[in-house]
Amino acid sequence: MTYRDARFGPRIGQYMGKPIYKSIETPEGRYEFDRIASYSDDGYPLDQLAGNEIMYPEGVVYRKRA
């Protein structure tokens, strides 16, 4: 996914100084904010994401909607 092609919905908060958007629309589909990812020693492991989820920015998880 390229974020330069994304359209961001309204800001609904922030996490670690980065915005949390209600939704992100990309050519691949619409993603809605789901949760804050779990942090480990090295950052935010990607293995905590399901196949229909993305993390943007680091630590903020969005889930693809139908």
C-alpha cells in the first residue's frame, strides 16, 4: 500500500504525537481504526496483525472493512 494514494478520514485522536484517523481509504479498500498495537522491546511486531489489517502510523492498527 502506498500512503501517498490514501485519503484520510477525520482525526479522532493521537498516539505518541501521531494522528489517529477514523478511517483510511486506499486503492486496496477502506480501513477503519481498530486499536493501538502492543509494544515489545523492539517496537510493534507485525505478527500481531491479521491479514486484513494495516499499521499506520507505527502502533496504530486499522482493519479493512467490506
